[in-house]
Amino acid sequence: MSATKRAVIAGVGSYGLVYWHYLVYDLDYEVVGYLDDDPAVIGTTVQGVRVLGRTDACVLAQGCDLFVAVGNNGARMRIMDGARAAGLNTPALIHPSALIPKGTQIGQGAAILAGVLLMPFVAVGDDCIISMGARVAHHTRLARGVFISTGVNVGAAVQLATGAFVGIGATVMTGVHEIGAHAVIGAGSVVIRDVPERVTVAGVPAKLVANH
């Protein structure tokens, strides 16, 4: 089947290559360009696709859907803000292997990658990334720009505030009410109580290790 949609990807790192693969092979897109802030890669080609310019040059993606393959939550939201101000379309990227109940709220610019499992009544905000194999239980809500890493388990009725980051293989137990804005949960941690905003917690059970 020939591609019927055109895309530009912001970010030429490893996530950018993953997005390229999903878009081309699984979602029927033609990727026509990249954007990236590294001067060394601008003008080069990656997987046969030219790096057109910086991520703030969103005008270069006019007429295409823009996907932002950037793991840093703040940077991803900044690029998305610029893209929308330029009038670009920033649809969600949803891998066909993800198990998502009908009627699930998924915001623009979100990415739900291979093997993700969402239960009913989950809500995913704009510009979130849920990486492969993560599982999110019912009535949990992800605010804008949340990053859920590979293999994470999030229990029921948890509120993850803007820009929260949950590291690889971590578990957020049912009974936790909120993970605060821009909080970081270390890889492999088990969270058994609420986490304030702008802190890093880690361990089993997770404990405060830093403020930021």
C-alpha cells in the first residue's frame, strides 16, 4: 500500500528513528523531513530523509503532520507549542499493537507505542509519551507532557500532573493519588505514596532523593 500521509519528525535521536519506523511501516506515512537542534545534523540525511532545520523552524513542516520524538518533557512541550502556533497538525501517534478501549481520551501530540495496555476510563493528555509495554489501570489521568517509560505499571485512579516522568520498569501502586508536576520516578522504583512536584524519588519503596 502506498503512503497517503506526509509527516515531519522533530528529533533525530533514537526515538526519532523509532517514530520513523512506526510511521512508515505501521501507519502508512511518508516521512519527508526531520527537524533537530544539533547543527551537525542539519542538512544531512537519516534513513534517506533530510534534516531540514531546527525544531523552531516549524514552517518547514507546513502541509505535513508533525510528530515530536523528544524524550525531554519540557523540550517536547515547547516544540509542540511552536508547532501549534504555526498552525501545524500534531496528531497522536498510536501504534496498532496498543490495546486501547473505545472512547479513551487521547490528546493531540501524544504517542502510545507498541504493546501498551490501557484500561477503560484512562485519559491521556496532550504531548504525553507512553512507551512500549507500559500498562495503565482504570481511571488514571495523565496531564500534559507526562512520560511513561518502558514496562511501567501505573495503578488505578492515579493523577499524573504536567511533565511527570516515570522511569523504566517502575510501579505506581493503586492508592497513590497524585504524582506531582515535573516529578521524576527512578527506574525500577515502587511508589506507594503521593509524590510532590519537582522532586526525584527512587527505590523500593520510593523515597525522596533530590529536589529540582
